[in-house]
Amino acid sequence: MDYSNFYKGYHPLSVLRFVFQALTTNNKIRRVSLINRIKDYLSLQKSLELLELHRELNCVLDELRRNWGSYDYGEGYFYQSFQKLNISGLRNTEERIRCMDLAVHVKGRKVLDIGCNTGFLSLSVADHASYLEGFDINSYLAEIANRVSDFLGIENVNFKTSRFEGYATSERFDVVLSFANHSTYDKNTEQDLRSYFQRCHDLLVPDGVLLFESHAPDYEGDGLRNTISIIERFFDIVKNEKLYYGSFLDNGRTFIVGKRRE
């Protein structure tokens, strides 16, 4: 279904369509996405500017659904939340930032966001960073990130389409964000873990910092121990904790702060 059609104007009956879909789907994540879509839609009743932005962004999501040949992490919706734009998302961006103390970690620094998705997390802390670059293999998500940065007038960000293996830059960053991108559900990540964290290390300045978030516990499983042991080859771990907040997609993930080892 092309959801952008529902955003050409505010129509209360559209909510009933979303409710029906939420009640009839067997997909847990899709059900959450539809429930959150209802909340978002209801909030747009008095904001024609945001309604138009949501229509534009949902046009891109419609194109993604039709043309993207791999797994869609948002299940036709937004994976990340962005309260400023009345987007509830599947994962709670604002709570992630709070629990990770992310605004402090990026303050005044040059930041790289690996697998940035729609860029909502990066855009939410952009006013704290000196410069922030993000990339994602999914061109539709990178397009959403750039449209939102233009809408908000945020100028110290840059979003690109790239695989991690093919990401080319001469820049070195103060902070690298590796948030559940060291491996992927869709198997689009080809490099082994050692190569991945070696590259994270090489993209950082000598005193740079890696901020790492694991996958959800059910997906990460026992492999997390091995992942952490590989991180320790390249970084001195100064924080290693489990975060408890948000939905089942957020809760129980491991957060690590690592300082680049020479």
C-alpha cells in the first residue's frame, strides 16, 4: 500500500484504515509501526506544514517498498523516531540519546554515523557536534535524511549512500557511531568483524572514540562475547553496560564506549 496518498490532506477516516491493518497483521513489528503511524497521523491535524513533510517522506518510503530488494527495517514505516517532526518510529531516538549520553560524547566533535538509516539520530544531536557525516546502503533512507536536514535547515551534516566496504573518505573523525551495524539482518554486510572494527579504528583520529550498540539480545545471542573480544583488539573499553528503555526493539542492548588504541 502507498501510504503517501493518505497525507495529501488530513482525513480522519484514514485512521480507521490504519487501525484495521494493525488489527489484521500477524507481523509484530508491522503492528507496532501501524500503531505509531496512527499516533503520528493524529498529531498532524493542526500542522499542515508537517503534514506535507510527512507526505513527502512517505512518498520516499513508498518508493522504497516498491523498489528496495532487501529487508526494510521500518516495515513500511520509520525505524527511528524524531519527536520534533511528530514521528514516533520503531526505536526511541530521544531515549537512546539520553541513555547513551550522546550529546556529551559528540559535543564539538566530528562524527561519523555508520548505517545512519534515516539520519534522525544524527540530526537530533547535530547542534552539539561540529560536523556529522552519515551513510547508509539504502539510498531511499539517505534521501529522507537529506530532505529532513534541508527542512530543518541543519547545515553541519552530510548524508551519503554507500556500503561500509565501499565508503571512501580522506576524513578522520573524533567519534564513530556503530549502532547495530557490525552485522546485519539483511546480510548486506560482507566484511568479517575483525575487518569491520579495524576500519572503525582507522577512520578515527589518534584519540578518537568508538560508540558501539549491539543488536537486540535475541539476535546478538552468544556472539556478543566474540564481538566484544574483537573490539578490545583495537579499543580500550571504558564503558560496557546494558541499556533498558523503550520498546522490545530497544531494551537490553549493550552499549560500549571504546577509546582508540594506538
